[in-house]
Amino acid sequence: MVLRLRCPETGNVLQRDGAFLRTEDSAHRYRVNELGVPLFAESVLSSDAERQREHYDRIAAAYVENLDYPHTEVYTAYLDRALHDAIGDRDLGVTAELCCGRGEALRLLADRIPEGFGVDISEEMLNAAIHEGVRESWTLVQGDATKVPLADESVDSVVMLGGIHHVNDREGLFREIARILKPGGRFYWREPVSDFLLWRGLRALIYRLSPALDHETERPLRYVKTKPPLDNAGVGTGTRYATDKGNVQGTDDALNKTGNFTTPPRQTVPRSTPQARSATTRMPVRSRRGHLSP
């Protein structure tokens, strides 16, 4: 797994050195925690990422508990079916899930992912993922989504499920996604959007009042602020951004965007979030370590 990892400061190859990863010249070293998670964000992160790290390390246990509430599972199942519809029957190949939290995309799409990387700013969320169980073919790393510790053109797919709105530097985020994707690779994402004025106002209020949210760093997507940086980074050319106004449940499910963008050559298939049409199941897991191979 170390073969695809890179120093986020220099882009140089890393090698295992006991409880650390280091560059060949030892100029940069990164600690690996007791569960096998490389901690790149201990030294390389933006100010926004630092705030997000502190926030999610603090609320990780409550956040994970909320994911298992019945109403959350019903809501998430609807969105998961939309994602499956967007992906179709294709395999994802080597996949990076950015802002992975507990590794929701890796678990949901496990049978389509022969090798997976989960990147998140919160060590506590990554530890929770490992305690729940991870596959031998997954590598979980703590890192900033705008300084992804992966090699250029190293993955076939990038998936983000509700992570983009946590990253204010959208230009930097989308440039990193374009950098790590192989030519012809795909970027799949699902996000809350606030193009609808009423939802924008309600979300602004909720984000200020909820202790689980951070209104300073969490900003749901809007077309005018999302499409340009996607295009500038080269992962949005020839696509359209849309929201499905056919709101079946009377919730903001229909205001979640499922995107499907392809890097050059860009034969892009843009999709809006469809209505639920099929069931999904939780994928099995087989191990309980971070699996950072030498």
C-alpha cells in the first residue's frame, strides 16, 4: 500500500521506518499510529482542516452513533440507491474516498473496489472505521483533502459522500482530485446543495445551532460557486450541475447532488439524484487493522 502513498509536502516516495513513514532523504517523517494509520495531518494541513480535525475528533463518537439511528439509515439508504444508479454496473478499480469518515463509500461499494484508500482529517473517525472493521485491501490515512498523500495518476476513481461542503478551498480540492486520477478516471460525489433559497436559509440557521455542525467551515454547494472550480481543475468540463426538484419524501433528499465526472478523455455522463429504485446491503468486513503494508 505504501507504493501509492506520497509525501504531501514534496510528492516524494515514502518508505516505512518502524512507527513512521519517511522520505528517502529523511527530510519528512510522519507518525503511524498504533492502529496502522499514517498521520500526515499532524504536520500538513490548512487552517480550515485544522478546525475540522478538532471538531470531528471531538464529536466522532456521537457522529458515528447518529449514523446508526433508524431515521438516518432510511435517509442514507435512499441516497445510496441514487449513488448505485449513478455508477451503474461498472467496477471502480483503485479508489480513493476523500473525507471518508468511517469509510462509508468503501463499505457501500466494497465489491467494486479491489484496492481502496480512505483519507480523512480526523484520526478519531479513522480509528472508529478500523474498530468497525476494514478489508485487507484498504489503507486508511489521516490527511488534508487539499494535500492528498497519494501519487499522481494513481487511482481509477475518487468518491466523496458529503465531503466537499467541508472543504472551503474547492479549487485546491478539485485540483488534487484531478491530479490523483488516472486519465479516464472518474469522480463520483454526493452533496447537500443550497441553490434553493429556502433551504439555504434553513441550513444557515441549523448549522449555527447544531453542536454537530460547524457553520464556519461547512458550506453546502451552490452552482455558481461549484461549477467554475470544477471546470478550472479539469474535472468538470462538459458536465452540468443540476438538482432534482422532484422531492418524493418532502425532505432535502432531492437537493443532494450525485455527480459523475470523468478526467481526460472526458466522456462525461452527468446525472441528477434519481428516485430510489433498488435495495442495498451493508458489505461484509474481514479485519480490524489499518493494513499499512511495508
